[in-house]
Amino acid sequence: LKPEDIVLEIGAGPGHLTRALSKKSKVFAVEKDIKFISELKIIKNTEVFHCDILDFFKEEHKFNKIVSNIPYYLSQEILLGLLRKEWDICVLLVQKEFGEKIFSKEKLALLVEDCCSVEIMGLVKANDFTPKGVDSVFLVLKQKKKLDERLWNFLRKIYKVKNKNAGKLENCPEKLKQKKIHQLTLEEIKEILEKNTN
């Protein structure tokens, strides 16, 4: 982290991570629980947002790095919100199953592949949390480009019939017609999408 960075922290809680981040860079600390707000407001180099992260995403805030232990039940919505913004690097602590999903052949994984390079950097075991949590992993994402809404809408549409042959899709090239939709690569899906975009 550098002094010129602006780091988004989602779910800052009592500010343990916020304090460490604020020593290096300016922090946008987003927290919806009122009991933590007064404590967060005394941390230097920190701008506190008392709101839900999904509401924060609806506003225009410029940040270039994200470091967060995100609420697991909102993982997909938060990731989609982040992909719609412009930034450089993002480090998220997520549930292990969600981290594995990002490397699957599911629609969200294909979308992430289009927007970012991504790697898993370390496992945090359930017993390492107090109180005991669930197995979690650090996801490190480096943004290549913002989310392509056309691609995301197309992925959601075709994955409703992901076990059908790709030949069921309009304007599918002959060479891909016998493949199952869930077997298509990102590049093949984008090829079909382009043939359906006028």
C-alpha cells in the first residue's frame, strides 16, 4: 500500500484492520452496524460510511484497492458490485466454497475470468476464527476491465439451460453445436454473443 492509494474496506467492524490500513493509505471504511461507527470515526486517515455496501456501490466513490473480510452471505452481490467499479487490486477473505466457485465452469467464474486475473492466496481454517467460523480463503483479484453487462446478461440467460447443447443457442457456430453450454469456454461464449449482437 502507498500513501496515494484509497483502500475500500467492506464491513470494517471495530476497526482492527482499518487501523492497520490507515497507517499506509487513506481508507473508506463501510460499516452498517451503528455500534462500530463512533469507534471508526476516531481512526485517522479514514472516511467512515455508515451504510450497507450495496448502497455504497450506488454512489460514485473512487478507490483503487479493496481489502475486506466480506459478509459471506453477500459474497456474490458484493463481487458483482466491485466488478462494476474501476480499481487495481482486490484482496477478499471469502468462504472456501465461494473461492472454489470462482475457479469452476459456472457463470460467475466466467464473468470474473473476463474482468480479472484471480488467484487463491492461502487458507484460513474454521478453528482460526473466534468464535469458530468456516474454512475460508484469500482471493486476490487484479482488474483487467469493468464488468460487461451484455456478457453477464447473456451468461445468466444461457446458464438457465446449461446442460443443453450449444446448438440450441441462436447463431451458434457449427463447430460448437455439439458442445454442452456449460462446456463452452469464455471465448466461445463471447463468439456466440457477438453473433447475436447487432
